[in-house]
Amino acid sequence: MLKPARIAVAGLIFFASTVTAETCHYILVKPGAGRFSAGKLTVDLGQADDAARPRAWQGPITITQSNGVSCTVDPTVGIIEQPIYRDGRHFLVVTYSGSNKIVYAIDAASCHVLWHSQPFTGPVRLNLNKLQMGNQTTKIRSDCIPDSQAH
């Protein structure tokens, strides 16, 4: 028979393991013409390549909070293409120059670039806690930022 103290410890261990096993809740953003709402934020990706059917935006990315305060992401984060992901605190955006792509993790409150990938070619996919960039894969850390080590 388990004693109450052992039950409490077992419950705490189970709770701790479920907290650390959680994944970040990134969702795919549909940017439309390049200006969209993301929760309490408004995001502007800059001028689109085609007004009728945009596939890329020139940047710079401007993020406006619900209180009207805005910030601008470093202008080197452009030309932006899909996919774009958000989790409420961060954005993952894909940029390209020629055939090379780079993924950036951006802080939604400050517009700071928190992480960027090495240049790569190929598609970008996010599946639970793994970011696939061409033939590179990197884990999404518990703080919802990609790991600096690609595999």
C-alpha cells in the first residue's frame, strides 16, 4: 500500500514530466496581402511582390501591439515568404535571396531576432518540436526558440 507522501511525490514527478514534455503551440499564419492580425498584434510584412496573389514581401516587418506601440524587425530579415508561424510570443519567418533561405525567430514584443538558421535550400516544415529546413532538422527548445544545433 502506498503511503500519502509517496503518492504526492509520484504525482509531482508525473506533473513535472508532463510540463517538460509540452510542445510549443506554433500555428501557421495566412498572411494574405501582407498585413494581418495575430492575436493582439498587427503585423505588416511590407510591400508584396504581386497585389493579387502575393507570394513574397519586401519587409521590413513591423509589429504593432494593441496599445499602438510598434517596432520594426531588422531590415536584413527580408524578402519574406511562406510559411510563417506564430506562437503568441514569437514568429518564425522564412526569407530568401537567390536559392538560399534562412529562417528567423523573432520576438513579437521587441522585434529582436532571437535566432536564425544557416542558409539552406528546400522546403520548411514545422512538426511539433522539430523544424525541418531543407535537409537540416533542429529541435524547438522548451522556450519555443529553435536550437542552435542543426542535425
